[in-house]
Amino acid sequence: MILACIGLYGLLSYEVARRTKEIGVRAALGAQRRDVLRLVVGQGLALVSIGIAFGVVASLGVTRFLKSLLYGVQPTDFYTLLAVCAMLLLVGGVACLIPARHAMRVDPMVALRYE
């Protein structure tokens, strides 16, 4: 979970740094801070959602092998899968907020002079 959070944070930080000029242009044209926040967090949560979908499909695909490793929990337990997905979405959302805060603070004049 920690590795996934660090990886998502690193990826989004890189994307925000790469798109600084675009975010500056958006801000210069009148984009509000909440619009920039929605852009960055939406991108991050889309990545998390895709990862969760692939993870659930993969975990359901290997249930026969997981059955020997789990004690007291069935590999296809709905509530366990739901709890893990909710926890991953929560951690992914928190990991998205730090780069989103940096993106919201981009000064349009500095961003347009960037590079």
C-alpha cells in the first residue's frame, strides 16, 4: 500500500511538473483553483480506478491459488474486496492531494515563463 501511494504520488508530481505551462495557461484564461484541483485529482483517481479494476480481475482469476494462502477468508469474499478497494481509493485520493495543491498554487506568469 505504501509503495503504491509513493508511486502514485511520484507519477502525479511528475505530471504536474510536466504540465506546469498548461496549468498556467488555464489559470491565465480564468480557470479557478477548484478546476485545477479537479483536473489533477481526477487524473490520479482514474489511474487508481483502472488499477483497482485490473487488480480485482486478477485476484478473481487466481482464486484457486489464493485459497491455500488465506485462513478464515474466502478469496471471493465480497466485503473484503470492497474494503480493500475503498482503502485503495482513499489512499490514492490522499496521494493525489499533494501534487494537486502544488498545481493550484501555480502562478500563471511564472508558468508561462517556465522552460
